[in-house]
Amino acid sequence: MSSLQNPLEHELTFYEQHKSEWLPQYENQFIVIAENKIAGFYKDYEDAWDAGTKEFGLKANFLIKQICSHEPVYFLY
């Protein structure tokens, strides 16, 4: 999949590479990532969104991801 198909591919790879480091301290919190830069860890999505838009801007691509030991699975019908 090219980065044009998944504009957050780099951020997701960065997340997977560092997830085990963050789990002990930040499990269930939300991280905000753009490229290799972290805007912080937040207790809820809304605070993470506010931090991401403040740090990177509304038009920037950034990832907000909850740090979970087991990734949830969602089914769409």
C-alpha cells in the first residue's frame, strides 16, 4: 500500500515500533503522532485532538491512537 493510499502509514509504523515502551506507563491513553514527533499522551480523545490541532494544525496529517495491549476488533456490516 503506498503512502497515497494510507497517509498515516509512517505514524502507524512508528507507533508499532514503540508501543511496548509506552504500554507500562500510558496504557489506555491516547497518543498524538505526526511523522516521528509526539505531541503527548492524553487521557481522552478530545484532549488528544485539541493537542494535535494545536501542535500540527487542522490541515496536517497526524495520528491519534489509543495505546492498548490488545487492539480492539470492530465489525462493520
